[in-house]
Amino acid sequence: MPGGRPRTFDEEEALERAVEVFWRQGYEGTSITDLTTAMGVNKPSLYSVYGGKADLFRRVIAHYAEHDMAYARAALEEPTALLVVQRFLRDNVAAVTLDDKPNGCLSIQGGLSCSTENQDVAQFLAASRLAGEKVFADRFRLAIEQNDLPADADPDALARFLMVVSEGHAVHAAAGVPREALLQSAAIAEQALKAMTSQPASRA
Amino acid sequence: MPGGRPRTFDEEEALERAVEVFWRQGYEGTSITDLTTAMGVNKPSLYSVYGGKADLFRRVIAHYAEHDMAYARAALEEPTALLVVQRFLRDNVAAVTLDDKPNGCLSIQGGLSCSTENQDVAQFLAASRLAGEKVFADRFRLAIEQNDLPADADPDALARFLMVVSEGHAVHAAAGVPREALLQSAAIAEQALKAMTSQPASRA
DNA sequence: GCAGTTCTTAACCGCTCGGTTCAAAAATTT
DNA sequence: AAATTTTTGAACCGAGCGGTTAAGAACTGC
């Protein structure tokens, strides 16, 4: 029964353009005009299809989490804790230094700190990052059960350190530091975790 | 010969208020009204005394670097590379989780990513962070000369890892993660660097 | 108490912001 | 081809942006 004029844009494709804009400029640094220009979508269509700026941003984050952070979920499926860590760190470095995408990580660049009226954006991003950390902690808890990690290892601390390093790499990548340099840093982090996980653990 | 109506604010004190606003909300998330309100300075005075928003921000960064990052310079004066690392990491964790200041680090929160017209702000901050990294690398080069670090240690990689971890801690702190949790992460990083620096070094 | 100087208050500037309205245009259905 | 449905482009909101201007208030020196 419906007919109507067809869209001049693909909803998913336009969303991916929006991902890149928010990724590069952050939530507050991105204007509706920036979005309509990059997405090839006119203003009324943007509002009818995606909602508003805030709604669009939420969809952007969801799309980013599903596609651009798939490497994190993949890393979690490695058979041992050490392999999880190694793969996550290396793939993370690769993900924040892609040639055809902005440098860094949308989850951080998107809105590390915002104006008072947009604090919810910053809090939402922070909460989702910490949720990711918890998944790693749970994976390390499993590893302890499986005697893959020493019984006295601290899964929360390990996960936290892992996320701290990945966030640091994202910040560094956003500053333009090249992939090879970040891989050196990741290698040091790996050594740390290797030592923490294999030995009977003598935490400071 | 001068006279004139006296100011109702102290220039330095008002600047410190501005530091906190930019720290909490970032460059683009801060409006002139936010600043005048927090600083207790009216608009024309703000412009005549500090210049404009961009000029004020530069003064804010300078004030922050001199006062709130003094711990980094202090750490560099420790006698050994390991002590430099330990003190920097611990004091950095403390600095990003102060009770009477915003959580995190102004150098990152201030503008990790900006709109196209304010890219210079993000680049300026990124460059100053990398300049700090270079100072640590130089310190480690000195340590190698002094046989305080093994000759095959990579001073640039060590400094990079150190800054990566501190940036990660800043991002984590901005998300509200408490000091004790960050200290656990810092302890793991210390272990890493201790291993890298004392052993003959077997980098991956 | 008057001249000169400096700061404050409040209004104002052009501009862009996020968001909406509306008629014209382009497609589908019958 | 007529009727219907949907998107398009452009004009339009009120509000807030960064920044400026002009008049008056508070001080100093004489």
C-alpha cells in the first residue's frame, strides 16, 4: 500500500559516515551540518530517520561497538588468558591506527568530557567502557577456575590494567603516534601480564 | 598617575577557577558564560585581562602544567630510572584522583578531539603530551649512559609505555574509577618496567 | 571637587546551534 | 493518468555562542 519517493541515501551507509564524524570530532564538536554534509542526508530526513543528534549518537555508538570493536569480542574467545591479552592488545593497537578510519577510539574521543548539559553522553560512554572491562575480568575469573591463571591472581586488576593500556593507546593514536610505536608499548604491557600470570604472582 | 576602579577578582585566583572548568568540561564544552560565572569575572574584564577564550585556555594550560603537573618534573629527578617510573606512576594516579579537583587530566580532557575549527587546540594538547614523553625518554637515555638501565633497553619505548599507562589512568579516573583501583593497575605497570629494566631485557 | 583612569553592568553584534515547518518534487499504486 | 505516499530543499525558529560597545561607578592624584 505504501509508495512514496525513495531515499537518496542508504540508512546503514549514512550511519557509517556519521560514525566517522563523531569519531573524529567528538559529540560536542560535531554539528548537525557536519553530519548532514558527511552523511548525504538532508536535515528533515536525518530527524525523521535517526531521531535527533543524541539519538543518532546512540545508534552510532551501537554500530561502532558491533563492527569496529568486534576484535575485542574475538579476543575474549582465545583459549588461554595470555592469548586473550596478547590478541586484544595487538588488535586494539591495529584498530586505533587504521588507515581508512580516524585514529583512536570513538568510545573515548566521542566525549571524554562534555558541557554540563551533555554530561550524560560522557557518563554513558564511560559506563560502556567499564562494562567492557568487566567482561575481561569475568574471562580472567574463568581462567583462574581452569587453572589457566594462578589462584591468587586478581582478575579485576588484570582487566583494569588491560583496559588502561588500551585507552592509553587510543589517546596516543589520536595524537598521531604510528602503529609501530604503539606495538612497542603493547609488547611491554604483554611482558607485564605474562609475568603476572605465569609466576605465582608477587604483586607489589 | 594610575587610579581607576579596583578589580573585584584576583587574576591568579580566577585563572585557577578557569582551570577547573576547562578540566571538567573540555575546551569546546566550556562557554564564556561558564567561565565568567565560575571565575567571578565579567565578560569585558575577561576579554581585556585574558584575551579571548583561546588565549585564556593557553594560560590555563600553562598554569596547569606548572602547578598541577609539577609531580612529573619532581619524579624525573629521582636518582634511578626505576624510582622515576615508580614515583611518576604513583603520583600520577594521585593527581588524577584528587578530591578537590576534577578527576582525570586537563591535558587529555581539555580537548582530545575537537570540531574542525578547533583542531589546533587538540593538536596543541597532543604535542605537549608528546613533548613530556620525550623528556622521559631523555631521562632513560641518561640512565643507560649511567648503567642504570641495560644498554639494549629502548628508552623511547619505555617512555611511551609510561605515558600510555598514565593516559589510560587519566581516562579511567575521568570515568570515576577510584584511586585504589588505579593503584593496582599502576602496580602491574611497575612490575613490567621493573622486569624490563633490571633483566638483560628480552623484548617481544 | 575635578580630571584622569580603570573596571563593571547591561545591552547589543553577527553567527551558528539543534530542531521544525511546509510546499514542491518524485516515486508507487490502482 | 489520478490519487497517494514519502522525501526533498529551503526557509524559518528561539536560543546560545564568542566577542564588542557604551555609559556609569569607583578609585587616584591634584
